[in-house]
Amino acid sequence: MLLTILWIDKRDKQDNYFKGADASWPHKFMSLRLKYFNNTRKPKGILGKAMIVRMNRHHTPLVSWALSHFPNDDINTILDIGCGGGKNALELLKLYKNAHLTAVDYSKVSVNNSRKMLRCEIKNNRCEVLEQDVMNLTLEKDNFDLITAFETVYFWPDLEISFKNVLDCLKRGGKFIITHEADGITHNQWDGVLDGLTIYTADELKEKLLSVGFSSVESFHHENNPWIVVIGTK
Ligand SMILES: C[S@@+](CC[C@H](N)C(=O)[O-])C[C@H]1O[C@@H](n2cnc3c(N)ncnc32)[C@H](O)[C@@H]1O
């Protein structure tokens, strides 16, 4: 399985390797690749597990850049929504040494993988991983200092409902941080290709956050890559 992931991943990075595939590559291989990448939205089955391995690796540079914009404040309670394989949650717990983190995802494969990744932190009562949909969060209100969403808001079906749910869970003064590797300006190969994917600009996210009641929003753009971090404060 690992070899297949590495092979697909390597080919993906090569210049337009798959783009001329309609004529020269077997159709079934192309649909397998699409099926594999559609697991970014809700990892499921064997391809979902493979995607989790890829995401944990692929998102590392993006996440370390994003973390450089995170607050230094005393953070005691963190919620990571759409936690995927749990690697970002682990990084957050290293950064905020006194914090307790709740990780949620609506994919069973993601939840199971995060529980494996975070087993020591769970054992030490620093973390819990729950199967929850951001559209219907059943978590304590006004409870979190920090809520994070790495590479997941693209897939949330209704920003107004989901952002209101996030706002409800934040403490006053708490921060909601969205990190995306696509800025909605630079061409992205998956736009219009992956199921349920909407790529937003930082300004669109900012406007929506303010409209649901966040008191202020700031954003950062990577100097060379189309990466954005958008921070809403309650
Ligand atoms: C592209 S992956 C990113 C995973 C991880 N945050 C990372 O950066 O590696 C998107 C994750 O968001 C989850 N997700 C998408 N929509 C969701 C929703 N409505 N509620 C909860 N999780 C969701 C998916 O199941 C998937 O695990």
C-alpha cells in the first residue's frame, strides 16, 4: 500500500504527469487516482487510510508555516476540527504544553487513525478524539481558547452554520484559525474536480466570519506558496 501511495504521490508532483492521461493512460487508473484524492473529503476504507498517511506527510510544511502565526497566549483548551490523521493535533499539543485538546472528525477512519497517533496523549488525559460533524457539534459552549481547522473548511457544506457552531464553542477572546494550502486565487488542480470542494479566498472567509459574529479577523499569505492562514477572534 505504501509503495502505491508513494508512487501516486511522486507522479502527482511531476509536471502535469496525469494531465494528458486521457489518451495515454488506462481510464481505470485515472478513476482510481480520483477516488483516492476524493478521500480528502471523508477518508473511507483502504484508500482513506492511504490518504491519511499522505496527508500527515504532505501537510507538514504548510502546518509548520501556519503555526508560526499562532498566538503565544496561555492556551488551555483546543479543538481541532477535521483532524484527519491527528498529526496536527500532536503538533499543537507540543506547542501548547499545558493544553488539553479535543480532536473531532466525521470520518471513522480519521478518528481511528487520530486515536492511534495520539494514544500517549489520550492515555495522559491531554487529549480526546470524537466522531463529530462540524455541522452538528455537541460540545460545551464558550469552552475553547483555540479552535483550528487545517485543510478542511473547503469541505464544510454550509459556512454560515459551521462558523456559527465554531463561534458558540469559543470562549470570548478565543481564536478560530483556518489554514489552507489553496488561496482561491492561484489555479488549483482540484478545483471543480474533487467532490464537495470549494476553495475560498482569505477575503471570502473573512467576510463570512465577520457576518456570523466574529469581532475581528486577520489573515496571512505565504510569500511563495498559495497558502493562507485566517484568524477570527470572538
Ligand atoms: C483534507 S483532510 C485534512 C486533515 C487534517 N486536518 C490535515 O491537515 O492533515 C480533511 C478532513 O476534514 C474532515 N471533514 C470534512 N468535513 C467535515 C465535517 N463536516 N465535519 C468534520 N470533519 C470533516 C475529513 O473527514 C478529513 O479528515
